[in-house]
Amino acid sequence: MISRARRLHPTMRFATLDAPPASPCPDTGFDAVLLFAVLTCIPGDQAQHRLITELNRVLKPGGTLYISDLLLQDDARNRSRYSRHADHYGSYGVFETGDGAVCRHHPRERFSTLLADFQTIDTRTITVPTMNGHQSTGIQILAHKPTST
């Protein structure tokens, strides 16, 4: 994905991080955080959990977390690539694209696990185009950080 980004935008700087870094932002410094297809770009369970934990830290009590991401797809092309890469990556839904990116589509239950410390307010299933122009089933989740723990 970095190579693709550099090709499309040669004047911009792109880099990869092995794990989400700790944000320099203070605890409870944000009213809202938006994630658009971010979890799709973080294939590992642990790295996803670290990101959500960090977002929980920077969100104010009662703050909003909005996630828009991709669900497991039911078509033959995706089922084939999920199966082909499941053993290598240790998770069904993780796959490699033709240009070398490692991505992940999620079962609905994954979001429940990731957002266990949040109160889900609303969930909606949508159809979205992928970066390669395919139509995919996505999910939008609106959640709040509880006001007390």
C-alpha cells in the first residue's frame, strides 16, 4: 500500500508502523474519533486492540467513536483468498492484494470484541466501493465511551 501511495502521490511522505504508537495527545482530550477503513489496514488482533485501547484513552467520557469498515464478504473471490491466507496470517478474513497489501475483512462479532469497553449506539450495514473498485459490504458503528467505569 505504501508503494501504491508513493506512486499516486510522489510528493507526499508515507511510512509504515509495526504497531500503533502512543498518541502525544492527553488523556480524555477528544470528543470524537473517526475510523474510515482503518481496521481493514491493521490485520493483526493485537495491533487492532492496541489502537482501540489508545483511542479509548484519548476519548472523553461520553465521547463518540465512529467506525466504518469492511465485513467478511460472501463472494467466491473473497472466500478463496480468505481461505488461501488464513493459515499464514492466523485469521480467516486476512488476505493479500495483488499489489502486496495485507488487508482484513471482519466478521460482525469482531467489532463486538474490539468495542467491549464502549457502548454501541447504532450499527448499519452499507455497500461501499473498495480501493480496487469492487463493491463490498461494510459496517458503520457509532459507539460512546461510557461516562463512568
